[in-house]
Amino acid sequence: MAANNENPAESHREIQTPTRDALASQITGAILAGGASRRLGRDKALIPLAGKALALRVAAALAPVVSRCWLITNQPLAHAALGLPLVTDLWPYQGPVGGLITALFQARTPWILAAAVDNPFPAPELLYRLALLSAGTSRPAAVCRSPRGPEPFPGLHAVRLLPRLTDFLQRDRRPTRFLEVCRPLVLSEEEVGRLDPEGCSFFNLNTQAEVARAAAWWAARCGGAAGLP
């Protein structure tokens, strides 16, 4: 994997911390919801989790650190009832990279903070850390490292990546491979663990069993327990 950290000091260097409003004004949130959901067999964006659709949970997580939040979708009519601003995917069914390219093309801010619709638990402090890097990194993207390796989403992406990613999509569409094109700053596994001690930010819902597991975790969390089962 060619996605390496910058000078490790960069993610911790002294910068003048912008206000949250100033930070958010530079970032658009994008929820990537253009997948076919073949394994799950139903539209992930609309799946209820503790009474709230997954798309709305992700939107609520992104809201504090972005100026606006879009749902990138291949099914705008099906998703209209969610009440979120909808952007129709320019590259239908080309995976999350196609959705990210759509967001970069439409953005009127210099940065996109992208998250997958099937990951309903991105940690607020982790999202804020990624957003803060928009004011302090020279790299065109910032992502996180989990025990599985570099994670494409949630991730911060500069609009200037658009030509590079568009070219990449002509050759490949695997989300982990596009990190080689982005050459992002990668937050270390240790830092990610401090920001997300419960390890929830990369829990994706691809099967009915994972949806049930997420619902059980949420119920336990609301009842005072911690950690994914």
C-alpha cells in the first residue's frame, strides 16, 4: 500500500485552530449511498437502526463539522423521503470511488468529508480530527488506519483530487487502491484508537447479521455498556 503518512509531525504540528464554524465552511459532507447492496438485499440508506434510517444517522454524525451534507445516490426518488439534499451519482454503480468523484465534482467547498452510508457509527472526535486537518495538511487527503490497514472512509478529500480520481476510475474502482492515487496523510492506529476507543468508526453493515449486531450494540450502548459485541 502506497498510502503513507507524511512527516509524522505534520498531523500534530502547531496550527492556529479555526473555529468550528470556520472549519465547517470549508467542508462539504458526502454520504456515499450508490451501492447495489447485493449481500444485504435491500437499500442500506433506508434501513432503520433504533428508529432512524442509516443515512440519517451518518448525516447527524457529519453535521457538526460540515457546512452542508449530501446523499450521493443512484435512487433519488427512493431517497427523497429522507429529507436530505440528494446528488445523483454521475457514475452509477461504480462503487464508492464513483460516489466520491461525484461529490468532488459538485462541491463548492475545497474539501469533501466522505462517509459510507453503511457505517452508522463514525466517532465524533475522529470526524473532528479529520476535519481539522483541512486547515493543516499539505496532502490532498486524510484517512485513518485501523487494525485492518488504511481505511478509505470516513476520509477527507480535496477537490483538487478530481482529475486524478476520474482517471483512476477508468482503470480500477477498488476503494483501497484509490488511496495509492490520493497519497493521503494516514492517522496512526494509535491516534485513531484514542479518538475512537470503542472502535466503531469502521463497522460496516453488509449482512443482516451485521445489522442485528449493530442494533444490539446500540441498545447496549444506550443502556450503559460499551464496545461492539
